Amino acid sequence: MQNYLIRTIRPTAAASFLLIIVGLIFSGQALSMDQHTWSEQEKAIIRSLSIEALGPLPVDPSNRYSDNPQAAALGKKLFFEDHFSGNMKVSCATCHREDYTFTDNLPLSHGMDTTPRRSMPLIGVAYNSWFFWDGRSDSLWSQALGPIENKLEHGISRTMSAYIISKFYRKEYEELFGPLPDFMEETFPQHARPALDDPDALKAWVLMTPEQREVVNRIYVNMGKSIAAFVRTIMPQPSPFDRYVKQILSGENISSRMALNNDETAGLRLFVGKAKCTNCHNGPLFTNSDFHNIGLPQKVKGEPDKGRAAAITQVLSSEFNCLGQYSDAHPNECPELRFIDTSHKKYVGAFKTPTLRNVAERPPYMHAGQLATLREVLEFYRSQAQNPELSHGNLTDKELDQLEAFLHALSSPITSFQADSK
Amino acid sequence: MKRGLFVIVVLFLLLAGCAAKEEQTSGPIEEMAEGHGHGDVKITKHFDESLTLLTDNNLFSLEMVVPGKQLSMGVNTIEIIVHHATGGDVPQAELTVTPWMPSMGHGVMQKTVVTERGGGLYSVNNVVLSMTGHWQLQVKVVKGDKEDTAVFEFPEVKAMGHEHAMMHAPPPKDLDYSTVKTTPNDAFNVMYKSIGGQIRMNRIHSWELTIKDAAGQPVNDAMVTVVGDMPEHGHGLPTQPEITKVGADGLYRVDGMKFTMPGWWIVTISVMANGMHDSVSFNLNIL
């Protein structure tokens, strides 16, 4: 019987060998084709992540200067201005470094002192609805004003800001916003602000006349609006991932020519599929701009950081919100504030989903820099498999490698307003 | 189902006699009612799943039946059985039920509607809880010259649908994604439409609702609540939508809808009008 089998096989051995070779070639090709073959549904999701789906910069109705190039030029200077600090050493750029994708490399940012949270990435920030990790501002211009009066960050006051503007930026300011008064110590105190953490500055603020306070607030707000006009131009450029999207949408599938290698492509497949990363990291900036408590360990000693829960009343009561007197928006143009979810309990320890564009370029990670590397982040998510909000499937080590590779493919150069550009 | 239970209860009362409080071997469970004063009294519960409480001056003991044992934000219906503290049911009592939010120091605009169903059983309709959080139901009982009150505590009222939400439920196959539905008790027909076409993720947008009654007539003066929920993740909408009556053609406008996650969402629309309330859930697949 055995003999018979061998005998019958032998004449076809050569053919079999040939078949195997041909099979190998075909399966190799099939593999590469499979690798870059996506269902219509997957293609739709992938297209929605592409930078081409981003659309023009959203209008900020609360800031009528947001697309004014002169305001952006002034805002850029203010962004890098060290004078806006208690020690003349801290500018916005201290924690939002141009050479570090407009954030910094510290777990907890350091201005005048160490803050309780990490610096936020600024790329594509104009597309957000809420600002800061907890969304305690509803516009980029009001966000820009927060750190100036924060003791741990710039550590000065709005009156001091007005002094600095009038001394160093009078011409540019007046061209945009009209005449500035003279700031002299006899008429305006240097350190006055409506702060609850600085009784002297608060007292000085209260002793000013309502007209004086209005003058200072206007200057302070215009300063914020100028900085916002600059910051909103900080944008990511097409990444290897975006080039890959173009390729698959045009039907290209030759492995050697694709913008993503095999690991990166496998990572993308996990990202939009099994690992469900797009639950929160969706849209062209890979964020839903919403707030989630993902169960991170508390980094700073002392009171737990309540995150969004504490920010809801802050943004609602802010004099600089979209519905306030310094906003240029019609009340109808403030839907986020109008429909804000005030279920405070739902947001205890919740922080904003950050963009993943250029994420590989800016360790450490999470709102208080709890995790040092992308790998740690992926490991953390894998460890949270029981959390329905974070169920990322049972990912293998190999799959974590692939996801990590994909995240690296989201890096791109960054552009921002240049004085000579339009 | 509920009616069946009620029939069984009535039958039981007829057979056993409600005053026979020693009779406790089958069906009803005897337990200590939680009272504020001293001298807790044993009562015979008619429902296994009910909450029991002795009134403040120990005059009555109350049994409250809440579907799922938990009230939700929105419109709720409960049932209350009033017993004498010593046993025996209390028919023809005057019952007042008031929702109260102790931390906020406020109640709600909507009045509850109490209907006596006989045998000491009272249905309480239109228990409207306007937000999530800690609520109390204050129950006042007046029977003849006797008057007493009790306060039921609901420490964690959640948005509707959360008890199933936390189970991380995957979407069932062949989900009904229709945008027009009749409420389960056939009280209303509800249609929703996203103004401005297809719903886009992460965008605040508005809906238009059309509500009709069982006869197909537009309902223009309903109290409507809209609650969104994501069963796979156990959370609701990231916004608090507002509902405005258009005042004609059964139209209502819902502003402030927003979905921040792709996948299966359930939007539950509760309607209270013409002395009836009913709610209907729509499935959505957000991409």
C-alpha cells in the first residue's frame, strides 16, 4: 500500500514542487494584498481619520480677531515674551516648546513652580471645544489668560500684563485695538487681579474704579485674543498615515510602495478594529475632545485631582466665557456652554482625550505625565481590559508592538503662523 | 405582567385575609420595616422586590414597588401599598408623593399623580426627576384623622438605562434602527429627525420630534425628556439637550444633541401628556 502511494506520487513530484513554489509566490502576494485590503466600512473610518477630512480652521465667534494676521503676529510675540512672568523667565513657550511639538518633556510642567499637570500639546488645538485638560475654558483666548495669573505658571496679574503691553507693544496693540491709556503707578496698581489666592492683589483690584477694571480687562482679553490668533495656526502636516490613506483610497496596494510598513499597517488595523482606539481617538485629530476617567494612578500627593468635575462650575462662572461680556459671540453661537453637561459626578477624575498626532514625539504621557513611554501607555490600556469604557481586546505583545509602530506613523512636521506669511 | 401580579395579590388577600399577619409560610415575606422611631413593626410584604419603611410616627408602614428597585432621571412610575403599622391594608387613604433633592434643596415642577387601585394599593404616576443624583420621595399618608409621613431615599439616581449599561452589552443583531416608533403602551407615536441631515460625530446638532397620540392626532403640550446612552460603555450624552415645544403639528425641537463615540447609542424619549406617560427607545449607529 505504502509502496503504491510512493510510486504514484513520484511521477508528480516535480509538478508538486512547482505547485508549491507557485503557491508560495501567490500566497506571498495574497498576504501583501490582504495587508492593504480594507472593507468599505474600514475605509470610511480610516478616511475620517485622515488630515484631509479636517476641514478649514473652525471660526471662533467669540474672538473676532482670530483670523486677523496682525493679531496673530502680535500674539506670536506675546507667546514668546518672557516679561509676562514673575521672574521674567517664563513665557507660554516655556511649557509649549516649539522644538518639542509645542509641549514640554516634563511629567509636570514647571513655570514659576511645578504645576499639578502636564503641558498640553497645542497642535490642532483650535478644533477643540474645551481647553485645558479639564476644559475649564471654552475658547482658546480665555485659555491663554489662565496661566498668566496662575501663581505656578506665569505668576503675574492682568494689570501687570497691561503695563507690559503698554510699554513694549503699544504700537502694535493700538493699531489693532485702539488707543491705550498711560499706565502709571499713581493711577493703576501693578499687581491687581480678582484672585482668591492672593488677598493683596484682590484688595488692589477691588479698590480700582469699575472703569479702570474695565480698561484692564479689555487689554487683558485683547492680549488673549491675539495669542489665540497665533496658537490656532499651530497645525500638523500630512503624516505617513495620511499618505497611506490617499494610497488605499486610490486603490494602490503594492507593499513596497506603501507609506506604512507591515507592522504599521497591522497597527492601523488594530487601531480601528480590535483595539477600539477610535472610540475616543476619532476624527482627523484622533480625539473626540470629550472627558474620560481612565483610572490612572494619582500622581501628585494630596487631594485627588477632580478633573472635569471641578471645571464645570469654573467655566460656567468665568467672566471670560463665550456668553460673557468680553466674548464677541452671539449667545446662539455658544452651544457647548449652553448644553454643557453639569452632571458633576460623571466627570470626577475625567480628563480630555488628547490628540494623537505627533504623539510619539512628545513623551511623557497622560495628564500628569504618569507614563513615561508609549509602550507604558499601551500596557496600561491593556491592563484596563475589564473597564467597559476602555476595553481594548486581549492584545498580545506583538499587537502592542504594531500599535506602537502605527502611532509613530502619525508624526509630521508642524507649521504655524510666520510673520511674512498671510 | 404587573396586572397579573396584582391579581395574584388580590386573590391572596381574599383567600388569606390580609389581617392574618401570622400567616407567613407562603408567598409574602415578613420582615422588619425600617423605621425612624423605636418599636419596629413586622409587616407582611405583598411584593418580594419592594422597599419598606415605617412612617415617622409609626402609624403606617409603606411598601414601595419601584421597577428595577431604582428610580431614573426622567419620568418614573411607582406603586405604594399602605399598611397599618400593626398589619392590614389601608384603603381610601389620601397619598401625597413629593420628589425632593436634599443637596439642592429643591423638588420638581411636576406634580405626581396618585391613583388608588384598591386593597391599599396606590399607583403613583409622573414621578419626574429632573437630574441625576441623590433624591428622596416624601410620602404623606392621611387616613381619617391619622396623618404620617415617610421619606424613601434614592442615593444615586442615574440617567435611564444605566443598570443595563454597566453590563457592557454588545449590540444585539438586527437592531431596529427605525426613526418612527410607537411607545410600548401604545400611548404615543414618536418620530425623530436630525435637523441638517446625517448625524456627524462630535458635532452639536438639533433634532425635531413629532409626537402623536394613539388616534394619530398631534400632541402639542407634552412634557418630553431625552436621554442618550451608550450601552457598550455605560455613559450617556456629553451634553444636556434642551426640549422646546413648537406648539403645532406635534412638533418639538431638541437642541444640544452630541455624540462623541462611534457605535451603538440608545436615545430614550419619554412623553407625558393627556394624563399618560410612556417612553420609547431609538437605536442609533453613529459612525
